[in-house]
Amino acid sequence: MKRQDTLIFATAMANYSHDRIVPFKDSELGKKQQVAEMFDKIAFRYDFLNRLLSGGSDIYWRRQAIRELRALQPQAILDVATGTGDMAIMMARYFPQSQLTGVDISSGMLEIGRRKVASLRLDSRIILQTGDSEALPFPDHHFDAITVAFGVRNFEHLERGLREMRRVLKPGGKLVVLEFSKPRTPGITQIYNLYLRLVAPAIGRLVSNNCDAYRYLNNSVRAFPEGNDFLQILDACGYIQTRLRRLSLCICTLYIGEKGPEQGN
């Protein structure tokens, strides 16, 4: 089905299958609360596991996302699902005149992130605070750029989060999203699926005594509407000039959307 032919279909969809993927199947909590609890539990090993499980590729992926903002030279940047602040810290180095705000629903992740920011003496430029992507505590048209690195899969209501980010984005501003995707190359696909299904949870259990988070990673990646499907959702949420770049054999995808110069919320 062609992208333009499915825009009406995408617009009509209020919920997506990944919205219902949760870390703890037996929990009575909603997805948002479960995700916060999950990240609180693994926060003390999160950065180490990121480097280990991605083979360091996560650093390269973040750099590629930041390159998309170079021409814009944003002064006010919001990093949603900031976690321990890796993306915000990296952007502070690339854009030395910028002010950065990171929001996350996990207090455990933010606590570690604040320690990292303080140790790098970036307290005056980076603020990390508790925040919900679906109800951002900022006025309309506030940020020049918004980034989300591996966080949109965790939104409880995908479109609501995307529309809320667009609300606080300035006209002419840019949204950059990094997210895992599924390789299509024969052989690579099978290895990747095996890695996510068995290897990542086993390493998660060994290193952090928690395999639920990495089982959730596999399930949420498989259910996420990636590629052109996600571009259709960005279109439906009012972004313009939407596009994508595949990275590292399609293991990761970089999505870009902009807010038109005459657009309101």
C-alpha cells in the first residue's frame, strides 16, 4: 500500500499494537507506570548495557541524529525520554550555545543523569526533570528542536506523544527520532531476531539481574510501526518534510519531521 494511499488509514488509528506491549504482563499498572518501574530497576546498569548490547553503535547512532540538527543550530533543545542524559550531554558538546532540557518518567534514570551532568560541569546548560511525553510541562512553540533516542516505543499513546511534542516545537523547528527497526537482509534478520529474543535478555539477567526489560525490548521492537508506517503517523500528527535514514543494516532508523513555519499547535 502506498504512503499517500494510507494516510487516511493512519490518521484514523488512535492506538497501535506497540501501545499495548508492556514490560510486566501480570502487572495491573498501565504501560507508562510499568516502563518507569522497569527503567528504575535497571538504571544502575543502563549505560553499561547500552554500550555492551549495541557494541558501541548507540554512540554512532546518536551522532547521526545530531548531524540532522547542524544546519538548524538550535538554541533551545528538548530531549524526550532522556534517560541518563546521554543524548543531551552529547548535544551540549556539538551545540555549545544551546540550552538543553531532558525529560523522563523514570526518577532512577534521571538521578544518574544528573550526576553525570554535574560531573561534567554542565549544570548551567542541561536541566533534567521528570516529564511525561504526553503532557509536556512547557508552553507552545518553545523549542527549536526535539530529540527522542529509543523512547517512542515506550509511549503509552504514540500519537498523543507526537502531537504534544509538535505543540512545544517552534514553527520551523525539527523533530529527530532514533528507534530500533528490523533488518530485512536474509541471514542478518535471523541473527538479529535470535539476538533480541535470547541473547539480550540473558545478558540483561546476568548484568542487571533483570531480563524482563530486554524481553520487553524484543517485543516492543517487533510491534513498533517502523519505516514508512511511522512516517505516515508523523504526517497524520501534522509534521511536514518527513523522511527517514536507515542505519547499520537497518538495525536502527533515524526519522525526521518538521513543523511548518505557519503552523499553530
